[in-house]
Amino acid sequence: MAQDIRELFKSEHKTITQEKMPANHQDRFLEKLEHELPVKRKSDFNWLRIAASLVLMLGLSYGGYKYFEPTTLVKPVNTVATTKPETTKTLGDVSPGLKKVEDYYLASINLELSKITYTPETKDLFDGYVDQLSVLNKEYQKLSVELTENGPSELTVNALIDNLKFRLNLLYRLREQLKEFNASDTQNNEASQSI
């Protein structure tokens, strides 16, 4: 019962090699294969799908870029040689301590302005002081522009603080002169009424 496998293959090999395949066997096999598993033809719209995908990707990329892009202000080009930056730095932008100093002086200046009352007789005196205040205010703005463009320096910071001091002292002098004027006016009125 046990047979040698080598002998079995030798005998089978002789019978297999003698048989020949029909000439159209391969063609019939390919027909049956194509019938069972048909090859799908490539669509003419594949290039449209690729183009649509590219357009979609480009659109999403551009939208994402615009969404996450930091907003920048476009400054108009001036033909004047000196241009003023949109936002100027103040003492408060340099340090918190300087912000306290600036806030103190600005609050004091506003308080003194609110306390000052003038009459038609003191209008000329008041207008003169207001003109001096506006000159100091313009100088303060120029110093702020310098601080923005050149960065903080000891000279610029001291000049800004001195400007605030000058404005406050100017308002103190105005208040004192108005008091003196009102006091002398009151004495003149009393003297003229007693006669």
C-alpha cells in the first residue's frame, strides 16, 4: 500500500505531459474571467473629480489662512515727510510705575481744570493760559511720537514727565491769579461801595 511518492509523480508526469491544452483555452479563460469579474472602465469625469478636489483644498487653505492671519492695519501713504503713527506710546506703555505717575498728573490737571471758574473780566487771562496749555499738549504729543518711534529713553521719559508737571504748575498759577484777581476785584467793589 505504501508507494514511493517519487515514483507516483514520475508516472503522473508522463500522463500530464502527453496531454495538450486546446489552442483557444487561454482566450476562453480570459472571457470567463472578464464575464465574472468585469473590469470597470475609467470614467471621463476622473479629471473633474481631481480638479474639484484641488479647488476645494485651495479654498479651504485660503479660508484658513485668512481666518488665522493676524489683522494688520493698512496705513495710508502720506506725501508729507513727517508721518504720525496710528497709535502712540505713552508713559503707561513703558512701565507700570510710570503709568501711575502719568495718571496722577493727568487726574490732577483735569481736577484743576474743573475747579477753575472764570468770568468775562478774566476771559483774556484764562485764554492766555489755555493757549499755553495747548502748546504744552502739542509738545507732549510730539514726545509721545518720539517715544513710539525711538523707544523709551531717559531723556524722552523725563521730558514727558516734565511736560505734565509744567501743565499742572501752569494751572496752579492760573488758579492763584484768578483768586488774586477776584480778591482785588472784591476789594475794589467794597471800596467803591463804601464811598
